Amino acid sequence: MKSFFKNVFSVFVALILFSILSFFFMVTFLAILSPSDTVTVKENSVLHLDLNGKILTERSSPDEFAIPLPIPLLGNVGDAPSVGIDELKEAIRAAAKSEKIRGIFLEAGSMAGGGPLMQDLHKELLDFKESDKFILSYSENYSELGYMVSSAADSLYLHPYGLIDLSGLASQGIYLRGMFDKLEIEPEVFKVGEFKSAVETFMNYERSDEDRLQTLEFLRDLDNINLETIAEARGMEFDDLKEISNELLIRRAEDAVERGVADAIHYRNEVIRKLEAITGAEEDELETISASDLNKSPEKLSRPTSRDRVAVLYATGDIGSESSNGIQDAAMVEEIEKLRENDRVKAVVLRVDSPGGGVFASEEIRHNLELLQEEKPLIVSMSNVAASGGYWISMPADTIVAHENTITGSIGIFGIFFNVQGFMENKTGIRADIVKTGRYSDLPNPARSMTRGERAIFQELIEEGYDQFIDVVADGRQMEESRVREIAEGRVYSGRRALELGLVDLLGGLDLAVEIAAQKAGLEEYRVSEYPAQQSFVEQLFSDMGASARTRTLKNELGPLYPLYEQAQSVLKNQGVQARMPYDIIVD
């Protein structure tokens, strides 16, 4: 028996060593194969933007290994395939100027990403068309946002069995109160703001009337923005597109062509023949080049060499003191201090993509941004989401720029704790026995209900925190306190609506924010530098390997319930006072 266990242990150790050696061999092999020479662009080439199945992000990976790698025993390690809009913009602008690039072959029907980034890409493609070069789009299927991006094309083709999803937007909430009742778990919720619905997942049986109203309002805004963008690009009437969307009139490929949503139905090989005809290439000899290769070629855009810089500081994810994948306050403060002390940095653009988080962490970041703003121009550029705590940290800005379809506002706070006494005693037989020196020594205690007096104390703290949020907004936006209270209440707005209410100053993207920052700093020539520095793929691999493996396991086990698990983890990690928007607004 002893020999048996010894052999089993030996095999186990051998497997682990084999996995480690295989991993290093794979990384080394990829590094050897990775092209290090400058890419050559041939005459009559086509920029191929193969974006199907990719996630559009703010920044490109610093190396070429930002794809899932199959590692023995661990499965795929790494994030889902992604592409940075910075890389795409650079390549599209280079293609517009290059005499060797004839046009763009766009495959983006099934790409994913936030509405603001997708709209930014759409605009970049429209700007490219001013070079009098073509854009040809093809996909087997088009999602709502994928089609919006692709509508910038001169010719838009669809597979004979493909579909174009123009059905409008929807947001589905999941409510756990019934489950808590059965488990005898009591959420202790404190909030200010009729529309502060982040806690409804835990306290309600269904969506509240207030949340239904605000969700419908901003979904209509986002949907109208998408349809307006498509209508202008395709030369269609908005009302016609609205009818197509409301009645789901695109149910097969032929419907799309008949109603002018697509130009023709083709198989992919037929589309390649068309590209060959346009560029004068022989059959099967179409010259294409990817965005990453074009950006490494002699045709790439030249970068400014000025000593002066406009810094773009990215604030992405949940805000907290223990955020591992989001905005960790101590790390963000360190970056802010570096920028404040760097003489070469003449202005800063804070690029916010955050639903909020802990109040303490949000205020710590805001305070340090305020110190920076006293010395250098500070412009905020809102990305997909800049709500609640994400809006809080934006308040020191000289100017706030948001996309039309940014989700922002949610000026309100909440606190949540869980009383598991019933679950412990009646479901598991576990009892807690408390010894304390003062009346509130164990507050909050998950093993018992709060008293009326204790609830009053927490509600008072929440209301004080809300008043502080109101003061921060009133000071930052130079608004009357009464006006801020009128539009606050935890309500969520689109960027378009936020402009009408005075919550933001201008509508536009990151490029506009950078231009404004340079103007305020009096710069004519400058470089744009991005912070914080990104980890290489190998660094990410080693730092996140354990967490990634655990996340993959949970995703496989929980399936569609995984987003709910993420929400619960965020709340449990940040129990106490939070400034966060309604959870996980996903529009389909």
C-alpha cells in the first residue's frame, strides 16, 4: 500500500512538472515564431479588420500574446480575445494616408464591446471614407452594436443564412429576496435615493417602479442613438428603422436586403472575389494586412517627439480599497501623485469607465485628483460607464466630456449587511454566543438582527454620506445644492440626457478630451502618454493564473448565474457604505 501511494504521488508530481515545462516551451516557441522584422505593405493591399468574436477594449495588449493559451491541466489561460480601439484607430488613420492601401475589409458583425467604444469605431470608419477609399463589410450574423459599427461601410453584405439583429435593447434584472426568505437570510439595507436600485437585487422580489422608469428612459436613449447613427450612415429614415426594430421585420437575410439594411447576400468566397476585382488582384491573390501589422510597417503613423505630454490616466472597474481587477485607491493615488510631480506632463485626461464602489476609496481618489487639478488642467473623458462613485471621482475636472451613450449619474449611496442568524440556527444548527463590553461592540453582527436604534445609526450615516455626495457634485459642477438634489436620487442617465441636465459639459470621445487638455495647457505640439503602464501578457499570466483558473471553474459551474455571483461578491467585499450604480446593466 505504501508503494502504491508513493507511485501515485510520483505520477502527480511528474504531471505538474510536465505542465510547467510545456508552458515554458510554448511561450518560447511563440516568441521564436513572433515576427521581429518590419512588416512590408504591398501595393493594392486591403486593411483587414477581422473583429468577429473579439471584445473591443480601451487599450491594446502591450504584446502579441493577448489570447487564451492552452496550458495542460489548467485549460486556456488568459482573457478572451480582445482588440484595443487605440490600435484600430491608429491603423485606420495610417490606411487612410497610405498610397498602398486601397480600402478596408471589415468583419465586425459579432464583435462585442460597450456602446461608446463601438460608436467611436464607427466614427473613425466614417472619417476614413473621406480619403475616397472603400469599406466593404461582411458577416454571417450582425449583432445590434456590430451592425451599428458596420453600417459605416460603403457595401454591407450578409451570408445567405445570416441574420441582422435589429430588435432593440433590453435589460433583465435578477432578484434574490425569495431565495433569502427560504434560506432565512435577512438583508439589512440602507439607502438614499428613490432610484438607487443597486440593492434591489437583494431586497426586492421584482423591479421597483422607479427602477423600471429610469431603466426604460436610458434604454430608449441608447436605442435611439444606435438607430440614429445607423440611419445617417445608411441614408435611411429613422422612423423606418424604428419600425423595423419594433416589429422585428428582419427575420431572414432576404428581409435585410429588401428593406435596405444590407446591400446584397453573398457567401464569403464571393465577397473575396469582389475584393479581388476592386483591387485588380488575381484569383486567390488578394493582399491583406492586419491592423497590428500595419502599425509595425513603414506606413504607420509617425509619433510626435515633443517633450511635453498629455497624460491619459485610465480608471477602469469597481472602486475599492481591495479591488484586484478594478480601481484600487492606493494604486490610483500613487499614479496621480506621479503625474502631479512629473514636469513633462502638462495636462491630464482621466478616462473613467466605472460603475462606482466604496465611498472612502472614491473620496480618496477625488481628493488627490483635486490636488492635481490645482497644478495642471484635468479633463474627464467618460467611457462606457461613469456612474455613482465613477461620477464622484470625476468632480475635480475642469471639463467633463461624455459619449452620447455613456451611462452616468446615479448620484446616491447605500449600505448593505446580511443577517444569517435564521440560516445558521434553523438550517445548519449553528448558534453564536456574543460577549461584548459595549452596547455596539459587535455592530454589525451577521449572527443577529439589528435593533431599531442600530438601524437608525446606520441610516443616519448613509444620509450623511449622501449629503457629502451632493456637496461634492454641487461644488464640482458649480450647481445649486437644491438643483443637484432634484436630479440626483440615484437616477441613471445617458450621456445625452446628462448634457441637458448639466452633469457633463460636452459630448465626444477621448480624442476631444485630449484636444481640450492640450488647449488648456497651451500646447501646440505634444505626446500622449498612457497610465498606468500595462502588464505584459506573461506578467498577467503569472499574476492572474490562480484567479483565472478559479474564475473559469466558477463560470463553468454557474453558467448564466455567474454575473449574479460577481455582483454578490462585490457587495460582500465592500459591505458598508457604497456609491455604486444598479448592478450589471447589460443591454441586449
